[in-house]
Amino acid sequence: MAEIGAYTGYSTVRFASKQRDTAEAAGIESHYYSFEFSPEFATRVREMVNFAGLDEQVTVIEGAFSDQLRILKGKPVDVSILCASYSDQQSKTK
């Protein structure tokens, strides 16, 4: 599974955990790829993944997705999820 835009790692941990459990129950291998543009957030995602014990299940890939897409070449990625939202909190607080 591939995720584009991990932000804080919440969805990374939730999806990767479920993917791991489902794959283990089915007797198949799986891996989760999480792309995050921001170095700051990529670090946070790695911390969350480590805390959840998913280091072997998840690869966090830092940088622009368009520059990093080649990493998935030849890898079995069955599902791609893009969860995107934008919130302009500053304009709401003025």
C-alpha cells in the first residue's frame, strides 16, 4: 500500500497496522510505503511508526512524491490511497 502525504503519521500507523494483521492472517507478505514531503513531518512519522512497532512494515520516504515515485517501481503495490485536506486555521482565527 502507498500513502502520499503522511503528515503526522496517524493514518500511516492505522493503515499499516491493519494491513500487517490482514496479510498475516492470509499468510502473505505486505509492506506499506508512506511518502512525506516535509523533513519535519517525515521525522515525526518515523517516530510514530517506531512507537507502534511497525518499523519492519513501513518505509517512510521523504521528499517530493514526483521525485520519489521511482522507489515503487517493481514493488507490488495493490492499493494507493490519497487522503488530502487543507485547513487555513489562520484566517479563521482573525
